[in-house]
Amino acid sequence: MKMRATLIGFTAILMWALLALFTAASGKMPPFQLSAICFLIGSLPGIAVLIARPERLRLLKQPAKVWITGILGLFGYHFLYFTALRNAPAVEASLIAYLWPLLIVTGSALLPGETLRWNHVVGTLLGLGGTALIVGRNGVTFDSAYLVGYGAAFLCAFTWAGYSLATRSFEAVSTDVVTGFCLATAILSLLCHLGLETTVWPQTGFEWLAVAGLGLLPVGAAFYVWDYGVKNGDIQILGAASYAAPLLSTLVLILSGFAEPSWSIALACLLVTGGAVLAAKDMIFRRRAAAAA
């Protein structure tokens, strides 16, 4: 059961690997407008389920702390990430923001029934090293002029880690509530767009397909399976494995012709893969021992 839930949660990481490709192919739509449209699309599968099975509507009746945590997690993360990119170079902002897997793994020690082991920490640090090679392959320079952006990126990392850890404590709450989180995030993103941005619509059918792909997968289904995975799977393994997302994203961009291969990417592959296997070693060997028995 736990292995199955962990694998389901891992599919979110696979979908997030498509985020950069779909975003690059979606044209020049400003970020909050894109977020509003994608989260609206992301809420549609959940809405369809609720229409088909109206008895599940009762599952949306949850304490205020659940709704506040979910909305702050999804909207807060994206708001802070966009703010970081507006106020700091993308490389440095992305590298800081990607501290969240490390924060999830270390923070999991505070959760009931969880034990933080050396392999979780070392595996996550290897993944962080691989991510640093990917994100900073053209050089990283931190400048005090971008402190606002760096601060937003740090808050971004803590926001997503906090949301993921808090979600684990809401394990009795149905994943149906993610539909409401997506709708609320779409509305809040729309308000930010109207107040901060100029509307730009996709110019081609291909760009619209990319927007639809974003909404259905990395900004849609990924949040549902991540919710299920962190509630029912091994959150430490999921945290460590999350460093595969920027690596897989870069590989997808290379295969699609948006990026060039390099030795740093090859080394990053070894670090991220080795780190994920090390973090998951207890579950892997436990499963093998059970099969042998």
C-alpha cells in the first residue's frame, strides 16, 4: 500500500518534468494569467468527478485550517515563485526555490511515526547537488541587489515544504479538496493578473495545446497525485526523488531541441539517481526481503 502510494506520488514529479517544456511552448502569456488558466483547467477533472458522484461533495466540508493550508500552499508557492523570478535572476531564484525537497525530508522528522535516517539526508543532498549542476550550469552569482527576489525564493521553498508536510497531517482528508484548492488558486491568480499584468493570449493552436497540457498535467493532475502520495506514501522518498524533476525537465528540453547536452548534465544524472536510490534503500530492500520470504 505504502509503495503503491509512493509510486503514485512520484508520477507528480514526472509531470512536473514537463513544466518547462510546456511553459516554453505556451508563448508569451504573463505568469499570473497562465497560472489562472492552468489552475482552472486543473480543477476540471475534479469537478467532473464531483458531478458524476455528487455524494462526494460532502468530502469538501473540511475545517478552515485545511482550506487555508491548501490555498496558501498552491497559490502562495506560485505567487512567491513568480515574485522571485521578477526580482532576481532565474538561475539563482530557481536554485534557492528548489531547497523544498531538502526541507521536506528534514522536516519529516517532526511528523508522527517518521524517523529521519542518514540515507534520507545524504540522498537528498546528492539530489540537491545534481540540481545545482543543472540549474547553475552557466554559472551562479548571488548579488545583494536581488535580496527581495532571493527572499521570495526562500519563502517559496518553505511554503511548498510546509504545505506538503501539513498535507501529511491531514491524511484523513479526501484528495477531492484539491479541486477546491485549484479553483481558489485560479481566482487569486486572476486577481493578481488583472492588477499586475497586461493580458496576452496564445497566438497559435500549438500554444493553446501547450497551455492545455500545463493545466491537465503539471499544474493539474500532478497536485492530486502528490496529495495522495504524501498522505499515504513515503514522504521522505518523495522528497528526495523530487530532485529528479529539474533533471528530467532538462532531459526533456534536450530531446525537444530546447537545450544542449553536456557533461554536467550527465554528472547530475548520476547524483540525482544515486541520491534517490540511497534515500529509498530501506523500502527497496524491505520489499526484496518480503519477496524472498
